[in-house]
Amino acid sequence: MKAILRNITTAEDKKLLAVLIDPDKMELTALPSFIEKVNDSIATHIFVGGSTVEDNVTQVFVAVLKPLTQLPIILFPGDVTQISKTADAILFLSLLSGNNPEYLIGKHIKAVSKLKETNLEIIPTGYLLIESGVETAVQRVTLTTPISRVNTQLIVDTAKAGELLGMQLIYLEAGSGAKAAVPLEAVKAVKKELSIPLIVGGGIRSKTQLEATYNAGADLVVIGTAFEEDEAFFDALKE
Ligand code: 1GP
């Protein structure tokens, strides 16, 4: 097991927080001051990615970002065009909640030749989109239907199938800017079944919600929108 996955897997009670930066939503000029806030916060990881980033913008973005932080930079790509050599790792995501072969295995095949040219740590990750009230960008781009938020059994079985297929992480996603985050009941039920780390993201906007998500069993929480909208949220989390 390589360093970044080992660090997530062995974190035990240490609750991990990834700040998600979407290169499509942040100007390069705004990056240094934003990263200063990230470095000074409780964040443990930086995720970079988005559903609709223009071709090759991510490479430039990560090259500017890398010297600004000591935190591990993990690609969270919406597409093959978001692979950047300068990052530390990549979540090799398979969208297990949907039936679109392109997002289950198709894009992965296209990524292989690009990944061979990098030293990125590749982390196989089962990605589950959970219904969050409104249509999300992931849903639009992948043309898949999320799992019903009340169908806890299907969420658990899908996550477990991912683990049995050899995924190293499971990511429960409500979608960026989701109105409703992943139900805590689903987080609890999935955590009970899994022996690999659990990532939860989408629609988490307060310290109370963050703590509740950790208490339900998330090992790593991903937050993007709440930081984008109000950088004071970094300080609120420290209090
Ligand atoms: C989206 O889970 C992440 O992929 C983060 O979502 O932007 O709603 O925090 P938010």
C-alpha cells in the first residue's frame, strides 16, 4: 500500500478533511490567498477536480497549487483531461451507483496511457451518488440516476460490492452544492459493513454537520462549496 492510501487507512480516530477545489470555479489569482487559509485550517488533504473543467486547465492549476502547500494533493477527476502529473495521487473513481459503462470502466481504459506517464498514486475508489433533492452536476454529466436516499440497503450493498471488487476507498457523494447531504443513517449503515475507509461529501456546510458525519462513521469528509462561498468557514471549524 502506498503512502497516501496508507495514511487514510491507518488514520484510526483521526478525522480527515479534504478541501475540494474546482479549477473551473476558482481563478488562479485567487489561489494563493485561498491556500493560505487551507494551510492554516484543520484540513488534511486537498482534492482537485470538477464535473466540467475545460481541457488541460487542471494541469496548470495543480502546477501553481503544488508549491503553495505541504498537504497531499489528490485528483478527483470528472474526466481523463483532468490528469495532472504534479499532483500526488488520483482517486480512480468507478461510479458504482449508475449504469453508465463509460463511468464504470470506459474512461478508465482511456486514462491508462496517460497514467503511465505519471508517478501518481492510483487509488481505486467506489463512487456512489446518493439522491440529494435536486439534480446535481455529477448526475447531468454522467447521465446516471442516483440511489434513492431512503434505500439504505441498496446503498450498503452497492458500497460492499465495491469493497468486494477490490476498491480501496468508498465515497458516498450527495453532489457538489447538494441541498441535502448523504443521510447519516446511510453513512452509519455503510460504515458498519465496510473494512475500508469511507469518504463522505456533498452539501456539508456547518461544523455541526461535519461532526455528525464523522460520528456516523465517515473517515474523510470532503467540503468544497461552503469554503468557496465563505472563507470564514475555515475559522469557524477551528473554534
Ligand atoms: C463534491 O463531495 C464534494 O464532489 C463536495 O461537495 O461542494 O457540496 O461541499 P460540496
